[in-house]
Amino acid sequence: MDKPLDELGDPQRRTLLKRAAWGLSIAPATLAALAAEPALLSVQDPAAKAVHYVEDASHAQGAASGADCSSCSIYGATGADRGTCTLFPGKLVKATGWCSSWSGM
């Protein structure tokens, strides 16, 4: 006759409990990795160079006054000083930045 799984000496139950404990132990590290903030876009990145991205709009040639990433229609704020841009998936841009694709629409 088979033993019920609720007996402490059952090897299947011990294996299940070990696996559950292991899974719970790595959960915080996994969640932290998933929640990690993406890297900040470098002005040396080829995609950044293609649109003349600068980290400070006041140094951009051709940028109108008040035109920076934080006022662009394709910018999404994630913090006070940085955010996402649909041109650079997986990277953050500075709110004070600017590129030639800036759009105030």
C-alpha cells in the first residue's frame, strides 16, 4: 500500500518541499533582476549618433528653446531626470537631452 504524501518521511514530499524552498529562495533575486532599471543611453551609441542625441539640449545645434526630451511626444518619464524613448528601446534618456527626432506634437 502507498503512503500518503502528508507523511514526513515520504521522499516525494521531501523533494517537493526542497524544490519549493529553492524556488522561493531565488525569487527575490529574480524579481530584482527583472525590476532593474535599463541602462542610460550613451551619446556614443550608434542609434544615438544617427539622430544627433545629446544629453543636454542647451548644447544641441538646432534645438529650439524649451525643446528637450522631457517635452517630446515620444518620451515617457520614469524618474525626475530620465525616461524612456521609443527610438531607443531598452535604454533610458536624460530628460534634459535632445535629438533631431524631437517632436512636440
